[in-house]
Amino acid sequence: MSGSVKEAPGQAESLFLELHKKFIKDTPPSGGLRPLAEAALKRFETLGFPHRKHEMYTFVGTQDLVAQPFTLSGGDPTPDGDFLRSQILPGCEKSVVVLVDGRYRADLSDTSALAGDLAIVHLAEALADSDLQKYFKQVVDEENDVFAALNAAFLTEGVQLALKQKAAPEAPLQILCVSSGSAAGPVLNQPRVLIQVGPLAEVKLITSFCGERPNYFVNATMDILVEEGGQVACSQVQRDALDAWNFCKTRISLASDSRCFSVGAYYGSRLVRHHCDARLKAPGAEFALNAVSVLGGQEQAHQFVRIHHEAPHTTSHQLFKNIVDGKGRTSVDGTVIVCAGAQLTHSDQLINNLMLSDEARVDNKPNLMIFADDVKCTHGATVGQVDPDQMFYLKTRGLSEKTAKELLTKSFAESVIDTVRFPALAAELKRSLLKKLEA
Amino acid sequence: MLEIKDLHAGFDGAEILQGISLSVKAGEVHAIMGPNGSGKSTLAKVLAGHPSYEATAGGVMYGGRNLLDMDAEQRALEGIFLGFQYPVEIPGVNNAEFLRMAYNAKRVHNGEDELDPLDFDEILNEKMSWLGMEVKYKNRSLNDGFSGGEKKKNEILQMAILQPKLAVLDETDSGLDIDALRVVAGGVNKLRSPDNALILITHYQRLLEYIQPDFVHVLSRGKIVKSGEKGLALELEAMGYDWLTTTNA
Ligand SMILES: Nc1ncnc2c1ncn2[C@@H]1O[C@H](COP(=O)(O)OP(=O)(O)O)[C@@H](O)[C@H]1O
Ligand SMILES: [Mg+2]
């Protein structure tokens, strides 16, 4: 640790420390979770909330968020049945794990299609495994993102989803994170999900965030650990209430010859930030991250990505497509780190932004940190408007201004949606996410 | 059908067309020839309604209506087609779907029902076979990564689908080898009728061997400096365009 003198907690931190006291009193974390939560609280205090120029929050203003008088969601609110059913993707009816306000709800989940392939374990029990305990301890001690530390400090209800060795279920597993929101005042909920993909398993995952009512901050952490030769196709869909805050940190750890192919889709809300931290730990590991966001009004969605190539012969791909209208804001802050010795690394990153209004704001910060010499890494970023030559071309074929613009903006986003590996989700995104582009 | 009278037009204050008059009747084929930079494409874009170009004087009547009052979409729906010298690449927009959208936009404009994908596919297949286009071009992105010749064929395919009253083909021949030129010209000839008209913009006489023009006009520095019948094209070929630059200088 640096020798800087620790300052007294600021007002914002104090609010959350108060909240934490209440949490410890009302819902004390059990067993092995307790020391982790305590270590995380220390981490939280050390890190503190980001000041305006914080390097991890350059484009994401959190002042408004941390000044909110949050309460912790209490009780076990059960979402409306129709609402819940509407959030389950076709094909996932029997392979869905439901979390409501961060709590795993066996009564609302149905994983019968994954019987034999999937084990669902409470995190407190999962920590009996010493390797896992070590992993969690290290993650907490090294945590650099204050909101992820905050999540861990309130660790009580995490769930482990373990996919067995060589499991190759047909059905994708949907992890549905419902925030129930509140009429009374802003509520904080903090899902914590650990996904373990066994050796040579081949699985499909969809994480979806949704809100039944407004007024919440969902602050999630996901860990995806893929063992040797495991393959994961995953999607993350963020579709929250308009006034919600959604922060999520996803840590991905890839063993040798394992692969994770992920696609994110962001509808935006008051403030959305996804922090992806991927570690390619052994030769043959491959990671791809594509993301699309369609924002308008005052919506924001931000990406903060760190990909660590820790071993030779590893590959990563990134493609971001953002469309921003109105006063929407987006940013991609993405660094690829090629560690010493990680020779023959391949990495590419492309960020494309389409701005539909003068008041929209787009920030990009692509970066490469390379400590090996025999590597092939590229990155690029573009910001543009709808191309007037393309518009003219389409109009000379009799398409209206509106139709031509929709065709061009939709096709821009579709190039990412078309990489979603679940046809039902791709269709849903084309229907609903792209609907935002219809005037 | 089309009556251009003393048209002055350009963009950003630069006057490129400096008084063009041209009358095109149904059933006619007019060729416009001239050196590079003489304003041929500018004329084509002004006729198609490119928003960056502005007519500063003169006028254009089309089918009894003031063409310059209509935007590009309306002009297309009323039967004007521009075959681009440089067709625009539009990644992500499926070629066949785009063609169907354009076709149906026109049907709706004419008060007809939209055609469903299967019925449209039959029409598309027929027109593609005229042009010797492989089926794979249906599912490619619009012009995206097409070779020069493929792009030009795709322009004529659009013309065949949209059946315009007045087609303005801007250097459709450039980028085509002789076999492709023959196929494309054959396609264009199939579309000719006493009810529609054609303006062929070309730099070379070669195209006019396959599509016989009724009139040939020579454009130089934004003006039509000579008009005649199809023999003029051969004369031009023999003379080259140098005489224009010298006499006009
Ligand atoms: N988009 C443009 N930007 C700048 N100059 C242009 C543009 N389009 C045309 N011009 C100019 O206008 C003149 C006529 O061009 P153009 O109509 O393309 O000629 P042609 O098709 O006969 O070769 C030329 O001097 C050219 O440089
Ligand atoms: Mg030209």
C-alpha cells in the first residue's frame, strides 16, 4: 500500500458506513463471508468514492449517486408474476436463476433443463472450498474499484453457479437480476454471482438486469471462472428503470484453451457502468467482448475494460458500437495489458460511435500497455454522424428521410447484435433495443 | 418529360453548371459527354436532388412539375433514377432487403400493396439473371466490398427493379470490362420503352455502340457547347476533348 495518510471518511462514505452498520446488525454475513466482508469494508474505506478526476471514473460522474440516501432492500419482495415471466427469454423457462434485489430466489427459479449439469450453491457454503476462498480473498485484497469493494462489503447472499466438467446443456442459463425498486426512496441492492465453468464444459449464459419499479441502485459483481478448455458464450443485457443506477463489475478468469465470447447490450438509464476485468491466464485462452448501446434522452452507459494477457498465445477481441441521441452520454475506457512474457498475443479493439445529436457526448480512451515484444495488437476509435452520402443514396431509391435514417442507425447496431449467440435474444434486441431508433 | 432551362447550379457558392438547357422527351436517349470536371456528375446530382447542390438560376420541369421543389425521395417516387458514378457502400444493410424496401416504397406511392418477400424474390431473381448476377449478391451488404463492376451492375439491377420513367446513368460504363458492358447495356436496352427516357453520361463513346442515343451533347465547363445526333459521338472520339479546352480557354 502507498504511504498516503488515510483521510477521515467524507460525507458520502459516511452514509454508506452507516448503512453498513445497519447491515451487520440486521443481516450479519455468515461463516466464511464475514471476514471477506470486513476486509472489503476496509478496502472500501481505503479507496473512497471517486473524486472528479479519478482515473477509473474519468467519464462517469458519481457525485449525484453517492449523495443519495440509500436504504437496503428488505424483506423478500416477490415480483409480479406477469412481469417476471415477461423478463424470461424464450427457451430459458426451465433454465433461469432469479435474483430479486440481489438475493437468490429458489422459489422463482427453474433450472430443471440443466439438471445434472448445474449446481447452485450459497456462496457461504461454496467458500468451504479452499481454492475459492483463496480466490475471493485475493480479489478483495486487490480490489481497485470502490463500487466492487462496496458490493463485497455487503456480501451476504451471493450464489455460486457451478457448471460441471464437460457439461454441454442445450438450453442457455439465464441469470435474471430483478430490482424491485421502491416508491419510498432509493434502494441499494448488490447481487453477487460466481459462475464456474468446469473443464471442457460448453455453456451459454445470459445475465439480464431489469427493474420492476424505479428508484434503485443495482451494484453487481460477477465472477466467471472458466477452467481448462471450457467455453462460454455469454450476454449481458441491461434494461433498467429510467432513473436507475446500474454498476456491474465482471471478472473473467480464463484457464488454458478456454474461451469466453461475450456480448453486452445496454439500453441505458440514469447511470450505467460496466467494469470488465478479464484475465487470460494460460496459453490458448481467448476472450471476446462486443457491446452495443442505444441511448437517448439523458441516458448514460459507460464501459470500463481491462484485459490482461498474462500468458503467451492468448487472444482478445473487442468491438463497441454506441449510438447516442439527445443528451445521452457514453464512454469506453479500455486498456489491453500484455504482460511480460505474453508473447504471440493477439489483441484488437474497435470503438465506433454514432452521434445523432449535437448535445450527445461520447468519450473514448483506448489504450495498450505492452510489456512483451512479439505481439500483434491494434486499436481504433471513431465518432461520426449519419453519413449524408448514404442518406442521399437511399433517398434516391425512394426511401423517406425517416426510413433511411432508421435503416442506417439500425444496421450500425445490428453488426453487434448479430454476434449474439442466442437467436431469441438477438431477435428481442432487434425488436426492443432497436425500437429506440424509431422516431 | 424533362425540360431544363438555363440552369445554373453548384454548391458552397461555386457555380459549376453555368446555364444548361436540355429537353428530353419520352422514348428518347440522350448522351452527355465531356471531359473530366466539366460538370456531368453535378448535373446528375442536381437532377436527383442532392441536398448539397443548389440551383441559383434557371429551372427544371419534370412531367409538368417544378422538379427543384421536390426532394430526392419524391423525385425517386415520381420516376427519376440516378445510377451513381460512385455507388455508395452501405455496410450492414442487406442488398435484397434494401431492394425490396425501395420497390415497396414505390408501390405504396403508386397506391399498390406491398409485395411480400417471396413474391419479390421472384422478380429479383429474374432481373438478376438478366444481368448475370450471382445469387450471393442478394445477401451481401449493399455495395459493401463490391468490385467496381459489381457496383455498376447493382445500380442497373436497382434500375430494373424500380422501372424509372427517367434514368440518369452517370458513367455506368466505367469500371466495366467489355463482357460486363455488353450485359449491362443489354439490361438497359430491355428497360427502354416509348414511355421512358434515358440520359447516359459517359466519358467514352464505347457505351454508345451498345445503347444507341438519339442525341449527343457535349458538356464543357458547365455548359453544353455542342449538340448533335449520334454521329457526334464518333467525331468526338476522333477529336478527343482537347479542342474544347483550347477553344474555351
Ligand atoms: N463534392 C465536391 N467537392 C469539391 N468540388 C467538387 C465536388 N463535386 C464537384 N466538384 C467540382 O465541380 C466540378 C465538376 O465536377 P463533376 O460534376 O464531378 O464533373 P464530371 O462528372 O464531369 O467529371 C469540378 O471542378 C469538380 O472539381
Ligand atoms: Mg463525373
